[in-house]
Amino acid sequence: MSDKLIIFDTTLRDGEQSPGASMTKEEKVRIAKALEIMRVDVIEAGFPVASVGDFESVQAVANAVKDSTVCGLARALDRDIDRAGEALKAANSARIHTFIATSPIHMEMKLRMTPDQVVEQAVRAVKRARQHTDNVEFSPEDAGRSELDFLCRVIEAVIDAGARTINIPDTVGYNVPEQFGGLIRQLIEKIPNADKAVFSVHCHNDLGLAVANSLSAVMNGARQVECTINGLGERAGNASLEEVVMAVKTRQDIFPCETTLDTTQIVSTSRLVSSITGFAVQPNKAIVGANAFAHESGIHQDGVLKNRETYEIMRAEDVGWSANRMVLGKHSGRNAFRTRLQELGITLASEEELNETFSRFKELADKKHEIYDEDLQALVTETNLAAENEVVKLIYVRVCSETGETPRARVTVSVNGKEQQSEAEGSGPVDGAFKAIEAVVSSGADLQLYSVNNITSGTDSQGEVTVRLEKGGRIVNGQGADTDIVIASAKAYVNALNKILFPPDKAHPQL
């Protein structure tokens, strides 16, 4: 019998810490429902003490998710732990994940605490968390650079205090596979009460080794992996859920464990996260990239036609690549529309929101004959974005672009309910539209990224645009979608302006 490998998804918490990847409460619930459909074991919904918005998001996920365990992160502080416990009250299955730094540099320079004080506070935190739930996870932050003997001391103490999951984070992505796997093996062997807890890993990708380190840890006894959809996360990201899961599934001859995930949901969940965060998936990304199962070489094509296994170690269908079928058309009614959204795990907050989204669907169906699941996901995202954009709204865009002439754009933008018009020239129609909008808003933000991706295939596909703005060291992403790339671009720019000019009050932990 293989052991169960627990998949702990932290897309909603660590993934959200990617610069510009902040999500609304409604977006977090949508992703959480997709993770639940995929049968993810534990969903880390956020850091409740960070802000009122984060608390409400964790609370909303705890209310919406019934089958997966919902987790809230908390520093080893009473107020953090109590706030997490309060946010998770409604969860069918709740977990509190508490942490404190254990590396010499963190204890000395950041915490200003002695090792004895760190052990005392860690034990206190776990006992406090146990007052809210029996399911408590403890992480020694920066474990990858901590001293082995001290790690053993802290972990033994928190297991005695009631921690049932011990997570070993490579917080700064410093470790290499042989070293990290060896650390997990030593901890399990040296800690007397190690058998009373599940050992977990949380690896960052600064050296491109997050998945390799995670899998090495699994080979050495770890039975939970903390990961994110598309490898989203702080700095270079986290271990990619899809890569970890499919490596274990594909190489059952090597790994003494297995997951219970429905892997056919991987591609749709990847696209949902990409749509909501604005972080496009690179074409050559393993498992979920557009080229992951494509064959250009004639030799490869010939081999695959004769026998798929000559060049493919996985079936595209097993991760959901065959699932983007047409579901609705211009003659589809409101009930069919609502039903398909429910099948995708999307529940709209109100009848008004359903009406708004259905209206957008009808507009799209007039432009685009075939409507796919990805189009529906983008429509819901667009409705949510429109609901957020209460301060700056795009009313009208007109561009003129012809060979030999300087492109020109005219826009109408509403700011605090007051409509203003502007015209501007640009190097292209998108540049002109951005300059015209900026002439009204005067944000002073710098454009750092402009990216366009097609949501589905075909020339009538919606274009999904991501705009990244920076101002005063703060970075945000804006998203927009439309069959007209210029309009999608203007929507994305306005969405980013709302975020950069009216930021949420929020703090993020490092783990």
C-alpha cells in the first residue's frame, strides 16, 4: 500500500504575495471552489490578521468549501492565532498554521530573540492554536538555514504541545535536492516523537529547485507538499502543484506514495488562476503550458503517431487538455448559462451579478460564435473587475491606425462619477489609448509590463491583457479581456489604475 501524499495548496496565501497578484474575496472563493473540485487536501486561504479584507476572504472560503480542509496562517502571536481561529469558525475542517523563525540570522536580526525564547513562544503558539482546532501545523521559518540540533529541539517541543503537521520551509530557496532531502530524513530519524506528526515541505523557487527539493523531501519521508497552481508565489514562486502531483503520479515506480487529486481538473484550474491574477502561463511550462504536449519535430510526430508513449510520458487528457469544449452559444438561455457556471464551481453573489455577467455573455456571443469554459471564467472575472472599478471607469474608446499615419486614440473615462474626454497620439493604438487615459487620471505610474494572451484558439478568441504598473515601489497587475485587443488593453490599464491609486491595507508574512 502506498502512503497518502497530502497536497497543501497555498495559491490563495503565498501565491497572492506575487507582486500584483492580489485577489478579491470573490476571486479567492472561485479559486478555492476549483481546488475543492480538484480534491486538494488542504487550502491555505490567507493570513487573517493581515487586513479586514484578508480576514473576510478566509471566512468566505471557510463557508464555501465543504470537502477540503481550510487553513489560516498566523504568526506565533496570540492575536494572530485568535484571528485565524475566528475566521475559520464555519469550516467543516479547519487548520491553523503558525510559524516563527528559527535560523540564527532571523532570530538575531529580525526577532531579536534568544533560542530559548523562540522555543517558548513556539510552544505557546501551538497550545493557543489547539484551543481553536485539533488540526495545528507548525513551521520553523527559514528552516533551510537553521541549525539541525536547534530545529530538532523546537520541533520536538511543538509536537509535544500538540502540533500534528510539521512543515519545513526553504524560505529563501537556498537548498539543493540532496541537502534538503537529507535534512528531512535526519529530522525524522533524530526527533523522538517524529512519528506523531506528518512532515511537510514548503519550497521556494529562487534557484529553480522548488519542485526538485519537494520531491527529494518526499523520497526522504515528507508526506505533505505545500505548493501553488502555476508555481505562483513570492519572488520566483513556489513549488508548482501540477508538476509535483504529475511527477508522483507518473513515476509510481519511484515514489512510495500517491495523491488523491482529480488531475483532469489541472488545466482548467491553471487557466482560472492565470485569468484572475493576470500571470500568464509560459508556453513551455510543464504540464499546463500550451506546448506541453505539442510536437514540432518530424521524428517526434512520427513516433507519437505510431505509439504515443514514444515521446509522451503522460496523456494530455489526464491533466484536462481535452476539456475546453464549446458549452454555450448565442441562443443559449439564462438557465443554461447559470447551470454551466454552477458546473464550473462558480456561484455568483446575487441575481444582479448574474444578470450583468449574462449580459456580457450575450455581447460576447454576438462577436464570437463558440463560447468555451475559459471564456465563461474570463466573463466572471471581468464582472468582478468592473464591480471593483468604482473610482475610475472606462466608458468609451476609439482608435485610428493606418499605414504611414500616427495612431490616435480618443477615450472617455469616468473618475468619481464625472466623465472626462481626452485624445492622444501614440506609437500604436494601445500606446495612444494608454496616454489618453493617463491624460485624464495623471497617476504618475510607470508601465512595467504589457502582455497579451489568447483565452482560446482561433482569430475570434478573446484577448486577455495584463498590465503591470509601478508607483512608489508598489507593483500591481491589471487585467482586461475582449475580442478587441485595444479595448481589452484599455480595460486592463484602468483596472491597474484603480489598484495603484486606491491600494488595500494589507501586510504579508514570509514563509
